[in-house]
Amino acid sequence: MKKYFIIALSTLLLIFGCSKAKPKNIALTKPVYVQINNYHQPEEKENSAPSLKDDFLQNKNSKNSPVTIVASSLSRAQYSDHKDIKIVFKNSSKKSIQAIKLEWYCENSFDEPANGRYFYGKGRSTGEIANLLKPGMIESKIWEDFSTDANRIIKVRAYYVVFTDGTKWELK
């Protein structure tokens, strides 16, 4: 009889000891979202130096460039979260081109300068091409992994061109 009593008592203790505790009534609260805007419009200075973006947009000498930018586009790399840029350009001069240095300015979704390949480009990135480009010839080049946050290309331009006859053109 003692055995049955011990078994019954241990069974009851196990049943009552393992019962789940009822959760307390906790009032669910909705999350509160707060938007903090610390942005202020900087005052314009009359004699301030032009920004890099302004320099890209207002550069008059780029109109005389022997290289015409036909098209440019951004694409996401399949193997990383960086973006690639494809630039299509044309030799608009009467001489053959040996090498070109290009630069481009991009912005992110917040209209701020996009980071470059090394995260300190402030919107400006560069690339070089060392292929023979005969007069009127169109070529394209893709630079991989140049930015993580670029959203749009503001402008692409050639800033240094080397011709096959040894002469050079430089953006001023």
C-alpha cells in the first residue's frame, strides 16, 4: 500500500509541478515612430567655391572633349551588393585615341554624393581605358563594384585623352 501511495503522490506532484504558469495580462502597446529631422538648409555664400556636382554640371570645357559620352547606366552586381557602371563612349575627334581617363559623379537616394569604391569618393569616381579608339568608333566599358549606394548618374565626362600621335587633351 505504501508503494501505491508513493506512486500516486509522485504522480500528483509531477502533474501539478509541470503545469504551465498562466501568463500575466500584459497590455500590448503599439510602437511609436518618431521622425527626427536635424536637416537645415545651409545658407548660400555669395563667393563660395562651386561644389563638385556644380563643377560637373557647369564645366564648359567638356563640350570640346574629343570623347562623347553616348550612354551610362548602373546595375547591381550578381555576386555582391555593390553597383557596377557601364559607360558607352565615342571618339568624336579626327584622330585615333590611345587612352582615356573618365570620371563620373553619382548620387544616392537622398540626393547626397554616393560613396565610391573606397567609401570616400564623395560622389566622384574615375576609370581608365587603354584601347585603340579610331575616329567615330563607339566603345563601352563596365567598371565593377564601384559603389554600394549610387542611385543615379549625374554626369560622366572624359578628363584626359591621349592620342596615338602623342598629343594630349586635358579638361580644364
